[in-house]
Amino acid sequence: MSPQAPTQTEGSASQAVEVLGNIRVPQSAGTTSGSPAPPHFQSLLHRAVAYQSATALVGLAVLLLGFLANGSLHTASGWIPPATAAMIASLCVALGAWAAWRTLKPARAVEQQLHRFVLSPVVAAEAVIPSDGVTPLETGWNRLVQHLRSSEEAHGLSQRLEVAMLKYRQRQGEQILNALTDGIAVTDDAQRITCANNALYSILHLNPESEVLLGDSIELALAREAGIEPGTRILDSDHLRHRVVREIACPRDNSSCTLRVCRTPLAAEHHSAQGGFVWCVRDVTQQKLADKMRDQFVNAATHELRTPMANIKAYAETLALGEVDDVEQQKMFCNVINDEVTRLARFIDDLLHLSRMEVGATTLQLQVTDMGRLLEETAAKVRPQMLQKNLQFEIELPGKLPELIVDKDKLAVAVINLLGNAAKYTPDGGSVQMRVSLPKDTLQIDVEDTGIGIAAEEIPKVLEKFYRSSDPRVYGETGSGLGLSLAQEIVRLHGGTLSVASELNKGSRFTIVLPVTAE
Amino acid sequence: MNAPAHVLVAEDNPALLGVIALTLRNTGFEVTATHSGSDAWEYLRKNGVDLVLADYNMPGMTGGSLCEAMRHDPRHQDTPIIVLTAFSAELQHDHEFESFGVSAVIRKPFSPRDVIAQVRQILRPNRQPATIPAAATSDVPSSPNSD
């Protein structure tokens, strides 16, 4: 054994301290920091010093044992007997061993745990046990364990949160799908339903509680609903990569409904593959009906506009070309043009008023109105028309009529329309009566004539826009079919009702009932 | 000398009927004016004409029904028909009239000269005089109160 051993050992320990003290800890991947070693490296430094002390003791013992082997040990105070030297050496070895054991024990425990981690296939399954010592290594290890445990807890919480969010999103997605009024289904490549909302069950007349669509072919389900032969394709299979729309008629009890079916391909993860389809099934029966009514309205309005225009153009052009020489006939032509222009203007006004009322864009100019006076003035306006046809026109008003809060101009239009119709469709020499009464909390205006009357099957239609009786006697009179609709709308805006009773060839009675509000 | 071509006009709008009849007469046609489809058909059951000019939208027997009735009658199967209509081309396409075998469709408002031009164009190739003598210019009585 070399006498320089302790010096070498001490030198190694010093070098270790020097090396550890110069360690630079990387802050992140690919970069290094120039800051001093962090606290846990300082702990390791202290461990190294303790280890150095224990090693020094062992080195001293080895030195003594070397001298013992030579027979004696000479010190400054004299010779130490070999027995004493041996005892000191033993004591030094024991002390060194104890110091080493004491120093290395916590490191060993930590090493064992780390070894377990290395061998374990599932690191997360291994328990991390904190140490009960207070040495810097143990304190550092315990802090590491604590950090690890809090990280695990945070990770677990994060996972639970993620699962909860996923479930919430699924529930939210289901709620959104079920809130839609369109039937929605997702199908796989073979068009088997993998997801369907409640509206689809409803459209297909199925009960979601007792009947299951999942796994069914959507083509078959739709074919069943439409009464189409099973196996007949609802949508063609040639355009699978494009959005395809088709309307199918489905029979109902006494009518039929129209379903608009739209199939949209879903994008797959790989562009080459098909990712199934989203099917949207909408009941467009009401929309179709509205479209039809709109077309009828436009058709009727167009017809009513073109008819007077045709007269104006024909008469004006004939006059302009000088095909009429007679002055009286020229005057007659001018009168026709004038009448048609008036008719056209009135038709446009009626149409605009009616449209504005129907969409709620008309505001009533309500004011306290003397109803007796209003009805007298209205009657005066139609009296010339009655006289022209030699009609007997009678008005019956109660002694005192209440004042009502109404839009007097509009209400006058409604009454004039009724009286004007009565005059128009009552043959010469007939009679027209306007009777006003005050039944319970209401004011009732009856306009009754002895005119051509209305066929029973036409009575429900006479208040419809543009409706004109097919009776040739009605067609012989000018009219747009808007007057009664307008009157009804005006009365409705006042909270009242307009009703009709009639018998063909005997006469008609139109009745306005307005509410009388107590002041 | 050929007799003037005989045109039957069926139009429920009296003002328009008057001006069409006047223009046709001024041009030299023999005109029978009727105020409805049923009046026109009543006339056609007993008389022959060279051309029928009928409004499409008439109460009772419409212009369409009149055309259909004529095509079922051997005497009027080939009689040219011109339909007058106030419906726009977008809502009532011309091909809808094909089933009635009409020769032309004239949409309101129209120029009376356009009517004359159409009548002349249709009658020129196979101008046929009226097969059954009729009153020189007759207006068939209309339904009551139709004026």
C-alpha cells in the first residue's frame, strides 16, 4: 500500500468537489445556462465532502496498519506500541465504515427505488416512497416525491376533466341535434344509420323510445315512408362524392307531404377513402304550399294588372292610329282609358294596403269617432251609385250610437267596399239596406242586398284575396277580388269580425261586428 | 270574289272585346263577338268560322275548355285558335297551350295591330271562307249583367 494513498484519495475528493462545483445544468433541450449549480447539486457536493471524510478515516487506518506491519509507529511524541496502533487503526476503520454506511444509506434507498422504476414495465404503477431522514439527499428526494405526487394528481384531475368535457360535448352535440327540426342521420358507407336525431324519428313516424333506426338502411327507411318499392334508390349512387338533393312525395291519410332529402359526403381521414354521409331530411310541405300560394298570388296580381293595361293600350293605340273618326266614339274611348287607369290605381292601392296590413306594417290612426256620423258619411259616398241603378237604399241607425276609438278612414273603406259590392251585384230596381245595432258589448253593421247572391260552395272563398265568383254576372263587373279581403283585414285590425251569409239569386248579407269598449 | 274571313272573338272584358272587334272589322274581317266561352261554343255548335280568338281566363267555360271542346268536334278540329291571356309567360308557359292545339298565344297588354298581324299570318296559307253562312257581323248576346 502506498503512503501517498490518503493524499491521492483526498486529491480525488477535492477534484470531485471541483468538478461538481463547476457543473452547468441545462435549462432546456439544446441550450445550456451559465448559472451556478442549483441547490440539489449543492447537496450532492456536501455528500461528496462527507464521503471524502469517511475515506480519509479509512486511509488513516490503512496507514497505521502499514506501520504496524513494519513493527512500530514513530510519532513526534515517541513510539506508539503496535497494539495501541492496531486498536487505533481498527477504530478508524470502524468509524470510516460507519460514516460511509451512514452517508450512503439514503442514497441506496433512493437507488433501489430508481432501480425498480428501471425494471418496471409501467412506471406509473410503481409507488414512490418518501424517505423519513433529514439529510439533504433525503430532503431533496422527498421534495422530488412531493412534486411527482402533485404532478400525478394534476394529471389525474386533467384526465377526469377531459373525460367530463368529452361527455359534456357529446351531450351538448346530442342536445343540439335533437333541437333541430330537420331530421339528421349519419350513415356509414353502406348507408346504415349510425346516428339519428329525434326529428328524423318524428318525420319517419317512429317512436325513438321503442323503435331503433341505428343499423337500418336510411334508403329503406325513406322508401317505407314514401311508399316506394323497397330496393328503389331514393338518391342515385353515382354522385357519392357530391351533395345530392331530391324531393320525395309521401302519402298521408288524406293528403301528401313532401320531404326534401339531402345527402352530403363526410370527409374521411384519408382522401382516398369515403367517410360515410350526413343525411338531412326536411318536411317542406308547408314551404311548397307557401310557394304555391305565392305563385297563385303573383299570377292573380299579374292578371289583374295586365287586364286594365290591355284595355288602355288597345284603346290608346286605336285612337292614336286614327281608326276612330266619330268624336263621340273618341270620347268614349278616352273614358274607357280613364276608367281603366282609375281601376288600375285603385287595385294597386288596395294591394299595397292589404299587403301592409297582412305583414303588420300598417298602424291604425285611432281616434274617438262618432260612429253615427261616420256611417252617414259613408252611405252618402255610395248613394250616387245606388241611384244610378235605381236601387232602394235604406239605412237604419239606433237612436244613439256610442263613440268608438277606431281608424275612421280605414273603417270607412271597409264599409264602402261592402256597400259598393252590394250596389254592383244587385240588379236594377233591387234594394240595399245598412242596419246598425248594438248587441251585447258590440256594434254590428249589416249590409244586406237583394242581389245575385253567392253559391253555397263559393261562400267560404269570397273573403280570399283575388277570389272572384265564376258567376258570369260577377265577371261582367269590374273588380279585382281584393275589396272584401281588404274589408276583412281592416275589421280584424280593429278586433272585430266580418262574416257573410248568402243565397244564390236571392241576395247577400255581410256583417261587421266591432267590440265596444266601456270608457 | 272571296268572302271575308270570319273570326269569332270570345272575351269577357267588354271594353277589350269592343276594341278588338272594331279593329278586326276595320281591317276587313267578318267578326262575331261573344262575351263568354259558353256563348262562343253555343255559336260554334251551329256555325263554322275561319279563326277563333279566345281569352284564356273567362268565367264558366274558359278559353282552354273552349279549345278542348272544339278539338273534339270534327267540324272545328282544324280551326285555328289564337289565345289571349293576361298571365305572364313565366307563370304560364306557351307549351301549356300546345295540348289545345292553339296556333298562337298573345299576352296582354297587346297592340291591336299585333292581333291583326297574327290573324293574317295564320289565315294566309290556307284561307278558307266560312263554311256555314252567318250573319255579316253579329254579336252574340252576352250573359245578363256582363256589360
